[in-house]
Amino acid sequence: MASANRYATSWESFWSTSTGAPGEIFWDADPAHAAQEDLVLFQSHMDPQLTMIDLGCGNGTQTRFLADHLAKVMGTEISPAAVEIARTKHAAPNVSYRVLDVLCPDDAQILHQEIGDANVYMRAVLHQLSSADHATAIQSIERLLGRKGVLCLVELSSAAEPYFAQLITQYGPPPGLTRVFQHQITPGMVNENDLDVLFPPDRFTLLGTGPSHIHTVHTLPTGEVVKVPAFYAVLRRLQN
Ligand SMILES: C[S@@+](CC[C@H](N)C(=O)[O-])C[C@H]1O[C@@H](n2cnc3c(N)ncnc32)[C@H](O)[C@@H]1O
């Protein structure tokens, strides 16, 4: 619980001081370069009647896009300030937002009792947790999915770290990234080769995986937009 508090404090500090200025949120890409591309990867695997949970939805940019294409969408966040921004800026009749810490499986269970099995979209969230917390987060996800839900995970890959190192050496740190560190947020790593450790085959079925990227809002002096190497994985709970 102590580690969960660390996330809550730093992310609340991050979101409560965001001004909405263009380029401020490093990963806040136009959905055409994010949720839209991701939806293509997992749409055929999921039951569209289930609620889609955008887990760790931030300011709701991607959540709102999903709501244009799916029947019912819910954005969940550890940060109440992020939920407030999302409710204000990215409202729609079929979207709701709520505070939920992915490191509280009991709260995930309560949400599951309320809405039933759900699909889960998780973009650039898991790597924000320390590896010691991954198993707890995945326990929550398991509870949200139930028997019928599908998880679409989009995460920085093992190539992200050398990519950032090279980027910073060449151009200096992007301001959006500096802002993350100013709030004592210390991103970790998820390795695409550890998928079967994170999601053991006796509990999950891997429906698809492959390379992807996290499109950012940072443009280099060359005119190129920073796209951080990532991977996607589509998973469901093993059906017994
Ligand atoms: C890099 S941002 C990605 C936001 C969003 N998924 C997107 O693609 O725009 C990571 C998000 O995870 C949220 N987060 C961090 N720890 C969390 C936790 N324990 N439970 C739920 N959300 C969390 C943060 O508040 C932040 O909004």
C-alpha cells in the first residue's frame, strides 16, 4: 500500500498542475496515432457489448475516442485531478470516469460486481509501476476482465530505454519528459519477452502480440515526431 500511495501522490501532483498547454503531456497523442491504431489490433477479439475500461486513462483523450466507436466506455485513474480533467474535457453520453488504483484488486472486484466482465485498454500504464507491483496490477486486471473480457496492452518495449538515451544525448530531454521527472514519477520497464511471466499461460491466453509505438506530442528539430518503441499484446483469461 505504501507504494500505491507513492503513485497517488506523484500522479496527483502531475495532473493537478497541468495547464492544458499544447505539448505539455508527453504521450497525449491525437487518437488517430494511438487508440485508433490500437483498436484495429484488438477489435476483432473482443465482445463489443462489454464495457471498455481505459485503465489509467489520464486526461481522457484516448477514452473519448473509444467512446465514439464502442457502446460503453469507462476511464479509470489513480489521480482524482486527472478524472476531473477527463470529465470536463472528454465527456460523452456513453463514457464515465472514476478513481481506481490498479493496485487495489478489491476495488477492481467491486467494479466488476457493478458492471460485469469488461474489456480493458491499457496504454503506457504498466511501465509506470515498479516491477514489484506488476503482479498486483495484473490481479486487478484479471478481476475486471472476468471470463469474457479482453485486455489490450500497449507498452514501451525493451528498445525504449536505449531510444530515450540516444534521444536525450542528441537533443536534450523533451520538456514533457522533464515535467514527468519533476513530479517524482520514476517510470520502470516492461519487457515484451516477459509476457508469459507477467501473464502466465495457466491463467491467460495470448491472442496476439507485435511491435508498436507510443506516439508522443514532441517534435524534434528535424521535424520528426518522437515515437517511442513499444509493443502490443491482446490477452484474455484462460477459459477452463
Ligand atoms: C503515461 S500516462 C498514460 C495515460 C493514458 N493511458 C494515455 O495513453 O494517454 C500513465 C497514467 O497512469 C496513471 N496511473 C499511474 N499509476 C496508476 C495506478 N496505480 N492506478 C491507476 N492509474 C495509474 C497515471 O495517473 C497516468 O495518467
